[in-house]
Amino acid sequence: MVETTVDDLEPELWPDVLRAVRAAGAWDCWTTATIGRHGRPGQVLTALCTEQIRPAVVDAVFRHSTTLGVRWTRWQRATLPRTAVQIPVGPPGNEHQITVKVAVGPGGHQTAKPELADAERIAQALGWPVRQVCEAARAAYARECQTAL
Amino acid sequence: MVETTVDDLEPELWPDVLRAVRAAGAWDCWTTATIGRHGRPGQVLTALCTEQIRPAVVDAVFRHSTTLGVRWTRWQRATLPRTAVQIPVGPPGNEHQITVKVAVGPGGHQTAKPELADAERIAQALGWPVRQVCEAARAAYARECQTAL
Amino acid sequence: MVETTVDDLEPELWPDVLRAVRAAGAWDCWTTATIGRHGRPGQVLTALCTEQIRPAVVDAVFRHSTTLGVRWTRWQRATLPRTAVQIPVGPPGNEHQITVKVAVGPGGHQTAKPELADAERIAQALGWPVRQVCEAARAAYARECQTAL
Amino acid sequence: MVETTVDDLEPELWPDVLRAVRAAGAWDCWTTATIGRHGRPGQVLTALCTEQIRPAVVDAVFRHSTTLGVRWTRWQRATLPRTAVQIPVGPPGNEHQITVKVAVGPGGHQTAKPELADAERIAQALGWPVRQVCEAARAAYARECQTAL
Amino acid sequence: MVETTVDDLEPELWPDVLRAVRAAGAWDCWTTATIGRHGRPGQVLTALCTEQIRPAVVDAVFRHSTTLGVRWTRWQRATLPRTAVQIPVGPPGNEHQITVKVAVGPGGHQTAKPELADAERIAQALGWPVRQVCEAARAAYARECQTAL
Amino acid sequence: MVETTVDDLEPELWPDVLRAVRAAGAWDCWTTATIGRHGRPGQVLTALCTEQIRPAVVDAVFRHSTTLGVRWTRWQRATLPRTAVQIPVGPPGNEHQITVKVAVGPGGHQTAKPELADAERIAQALGWPVRQVCEAARAAYARECQTAL
């Protein structure tokens, strides 16, 4: 986990920092709003990455933000195995395939989640809200794939 | 809309304020974290209620929080018509009825949402996570009620 | 209520904006963290003031922040009457007077609150945490002034 | 410390996750609002627990949230010794015993804090705001137990 | 100002809601994290638009989010007049024109701000961080256009 | 990194805690708003310091806040080398020297940042917004020191 705390970056530049950290190879990254000394609002940037990728992430943080210091520490990590299925969504005759990620958690309970990037692409193609695409994908998955809950 | 800004209430007392405001008749209420003068973190409490209920809400805010001033203004409001259906969830032989609220939005798209209080009660009865109850309710609703998306 | 939404001010400059808005005559002001379009973190600045003071507050916001637009609307307001008493705090022989604001709410319940600026000054004089000064003031008030709870 | 970052859980399900993590044996847990890639608001869930309890906490997080990955690392910890005293609160003839936790910090300064669960129960019994119960408990403690500040 | 409070939308869908509200004609829109009843984290969506555009914004909110109720009220608004100048940024031989918005506030102080969309486009073309493009634009503006500060 | 999670400190006392932690020798410290069990809003306090300073920081946290437990862990850290230059700002005949910190990041890109404490002092002397002092310092630095971007 790589972190930095910044109170002197114009907020509108944070999306560029997150894009750069992701492009450097981090699995995930995000910012959290904070209140610093003298009441200065700030952001903590957090990125998750492997030890190999870490220098590239640190470099991206220095290049894209105004920070003068970056810190990191090691965490252990457990993940659920996941598979993916293709499910059609859309009105008859205009169906698009969406990827649904399926993970099986402890206790055997399934989590099915439409891939958001797919949903955004299909939403644009159909002129639907993204939410409607996701709901349709979940409903289709429920009808076709889930045998019992 | 009734609001007050408070920076001297011990944070753990906010749930009591929200309960009291709701009990006074507000439709909904919530708090938002802020940064005030001298860097003091605070909370803005917001409550939505009718003009008739407003004095009771103001009274509850004064009684349950430390504020010395409450403000309000009028907003107009549009709501979607909604209906409710009963859907069974749970393993065969141990099914519980959950209320699913269904609203039809502009463009004809349906929003189906399990009632959270029901889901929490059923989760406790079944020993399931609340999330699993909600997913099962949505999947059952998708199988039984939705004809086309 | 005067508001503006800003995503291009370096966060460390917000304390200056709040000081300026207060100096312009606002009763109170604060910022709230937001997420804008394209995922840009921002702040909404809110200030409460009379209609007479409003132009000065708007002017201060334009001068001290980067905003290009400020908005305002009218709210009504109810306040509790309050009085103030002087209470001594500190070790014997080194006592300082602190102002305790006392308000009587609906239902007759009293709220007693040490004046924070006093507490900060006394804390510095005694080498105490501000929290300890406030607790001592509340305890002294409880012993001397409250007849029954 | 166990953490996960989640941007695809319906927010209203977080209270169930916190209850489950606590029930699994964590000392404490909370969520923090974040802004992720593409401007997606999310929550980081953090839980504190012993190494022995950690697998149960991780399991609860997987079962009750939608996360596909959980991480953890070790922290050291210092706590203040604390004792508890019983203090009566309420009007004469209708008094209830409330637990006040007392800790002595570095420098000898006492922190006295009414137990919130007690305060909520007594507030309901007396028809008082929770805040009033806590203030009465602190005032009673100040009168009866604190000899000098 | 159009608002709605939502605690049952998967957070990752908020960017789609903001895009849709903007596409419906709102000047600006953003979300603010809140804590609702029973400790449910939520978001308030706020949009600024003219009275003419308001029905389209309300419609977009209903279509793209899960809300069942939307509210609005009127605010007045003051804006600073602004002009735009074109400034070259980039290394010699590879310069790109960036729009710098210039507003003159009360007291005559200028605010010069590079257009972020331009900066993002140029950053991609040059392989620079967006921050570097903005700084170069400000520095170039300072050298070429500001006569005295 | 030293942290504690607190939900029973009156929010207006946080600035005193941050001052005390900084006075104890921490490089930096800040708070982050959280939502705890039962929907209680809280704050996580985070402080960065060396291993030598850590006991003093922990002691300050215990003395100035209400917490009963503090935790810490070790992070590694990289910083950019920085230098400082003095730049004059202000109208002719009333110029003040401001320190501009200059750091050179990976890739050779410079970050120039006026020292905020200087800017606040000069702003007060000139009757300028702090923002204007910072902009003037950056513009002067761009004119005088930057040879090419």
C-alpha cells in the first residue's frame, strides 16, 4: 500500500493522478478527504500494488501530484476466486453481450456482478441508463444461471 | 427542509438525534461532515418534512442536539408513484415474504427494491447476510414479475 | 445562505476563505467535501448571514477563492435565548474565569457550553489540553449552578 | 487491521456489514468515504481485531459485502487502564444506574465517559434525549467523585 | 437547485448519473457523502440549472438513479464576467494552444485559469502530467499577459 | 504512522489535538471522517513521525483527546530533495520576501510552491487575499527563475 497526503493540489487534478497511478500498474487507487493542521482540507491518496510495481507507482505520484513525500507498507491479501460468464442484455433484436463476474464466497454464496465498463459501453449503444443495463444483466443472470438461492 | 450546523455535539450522539427527528415526523434526515472555522470538523443535520411537522422537528433538534439555532426553507418535490408486491425468499420450506417496492420512472423503466427493514428481519431469521436476502428478493422478482426489460 | 462550489482552489487556501467570510460579517461558514463531474473532488462553501451583509460576503468569496459564481437563497431561523455565566477553572491559586453559555431549550433542559476561545486561551496559560479546561468548566458549572437535573 | 475497499455495495447495506464484523469478534470497525477511479464514490471498511480473530473477520467481510479482496497488516497498540463506576441519573424517585468508564491518562488527567448503551436504554426509560442522560451522568460524576481538577 | 438523497444506489453508478444530469443541461452537479438513519451512508446529489431545464434534470435523475423523490428550490446567482485568451504551452517546436479563462473580481484582482479539458488533451499529446500543463500555462500567462500584480 | 479512532470527542476540540500532536514532533497529522457501528460518525486521527518521537505523539493523543487506545505501525518513505528561494511579492515600494520551495521530481519537472505561512503573513500585511499572494509569488517565480518549461 502506497500513500501520500496532499493539501496543495488543485482538486480538479486528482482524476489525472488516479489515472496515472493506475496506468503505472496499481490494482486500485482512491482518495480520501481529510482535515489537516490549521483546518486545511486535504486528500490522502492510497494505491494498492505489488512490490515490483511500487517504484513505478511512487514515480507516478511524484510526477502527477504536488507531493514531496510518499510512504508505503506491506499488507497481506486474500481474494475470492472468480469466473466470468457472458449474458445478453437489451431489447429483442438489439442484444449485447455483457460480462458478469461471478465469485463464490465462504458459505457458498455467489456474488454476480456485471462488468461496469461493459455496462457503460452498452448503455451508450442502447441509450439506456447504466443502472438499467446492470439491472437487466442481473435479472438475466438470475433467470438463466442461478439454480437455487 | 430543516437544517442546523453543529460542531460541539459528541459524534456518538448523532444517531439519537436522527431517531428523534424521524420520530417527530420527518420523512428523512441525515448528517453531512463539514469543516468549519478554525478547522473544526462539524456536521450539518438536514431533515425533510411538511410545513405542519416542521415545529415538531425543530423542537426535536433543539432537545436532542446542542445547537442554539435551526434554519428552514421550502422546497418543491416530485415523487414517483410506487406499488408493493410480496415475494417469497429463503430456502424451500423456510420461505419468508419480503415487500418489494416497485416504482415506474419516466421512460417506463421499473425500479424494484426490497424493503430493507424486511430484509434485515428475514436475514436474522435465516442467519443470512442482509445482502443475500436482497439479492434473492431481486432474483425472485426478476423470475416472477418482470416480463421484459 | 450563500453558497459556492469550487474544485480548482488549492485546499490549503480554504482557511483564508473562511476567515474572510467571517470577517465580512457572516454568522457562520463551513465547507463540505463533494465529488463533481469527471470525479473531481471539490468543496461547497456555505455561509449564513443577514440580507444586509450578503453583498460583503459574496464579495469576500469572489476575492478569496477562485470561484466564478456565487448563489444565495433565504432561510428562516429560530434560535434559543442564551445567557452567560463566569466560572473559575484551574488549580487553586491559578484560577481563570471562563464564560459558560447557557441556553434553555424546549422542555426546559439546559445546555451549558464553555466558550471555546476562552478555553483555548486558558489552556495555553495553564499548559492544559483544551479538553481538560472544558471538562473542568462543565464540572464546576455542575457543582455550582445546576440545582437539579 | 483488516481493510477492504468497495464501490459496488448498496450503501444501505453497510450497517449489516459492520454488525457482522463486530459479531465476528472485532474490537471496532468503521467505514470511510473515498473517491475511486472514474470518480466512483466508495467506502473503505476498516476493522481492528486480534490475529486469532482475523480469519473470522475476513470471512464476515466476504459474506456480508460484495468485495472480492481483503487485506490486513499488523499494528501495535497501547491502551489506557480503565475502571467503571455506577452513578445514578434521573429525577428523584426514578433514578437509573449508569456505568461511567474512568480512564487515567498520562499526566494524571481523568477521562470520565458514560457508557452509551446504558445512556440509550435510560433515555428510552425516562423519555429523555440521550444527550441529557450523558450530561446528567457527567454532572453527577463531577459532584460525587471528582475531588479536584 | 435540484437535489435528491439516495442510499440504495451502487456507488459505482454515480458517475453515470452526473453525466446524465449534465447532458440534460445542468450547469454543474456533484454528490456529497452523508450518514442517514440507522447509520446508512448515502449521497446527496445536487444540480444547478435554469427553471426551463429543471424538468429535464429531474427526469434524468429519476432515470439514472434509484431515487423515488426529487426536490428543488430557487437560488439567486452572481457571476464574474470572464474572457478567454489562447496561450501556447509545450516544448519549442511542439507547442499547443490552451485556453486560459480570465475573470476580474471585485477589487480588480485577476483570476487566470487554464481550461482543464484543453489541459487534459494537451497532456495526452505531450505525455506530460496534466498538472505540468496547467503550471506551464499559468507561467506562460504570467510572462506574457500580466503587466503588474 | 500513529492512529486512533474516536467517536466521543466534541468535534470543535480536534484542532487542539492536531496542534498538540504537531507540537510533540510529528511531521504531519490529520483527521478523516468515518461512520462507525450504530451509525456513529467519528474521526480517525493519523500522525506521521519517527520511531523516536512516537511515544511523545501517543502521549499527546491520550492527553488531548478522549481515546482509550492508540495504534501504530511502520511505513517506509521517499521524499524529493527541495531547495528554497526568496522571491519579492507586493506592489512596487511595498514588497515582501516570500519563500518558494522548489522540488525537482522524477523526469526533471520542477514543483514551485510558496510557503503558506509566509503567504498568510504577507497577505495580512498587504490586505490581500492569501490566494493573491500565492499567485503573485508563482508568477514572479515564473518570470525570474524558470528558464524553460
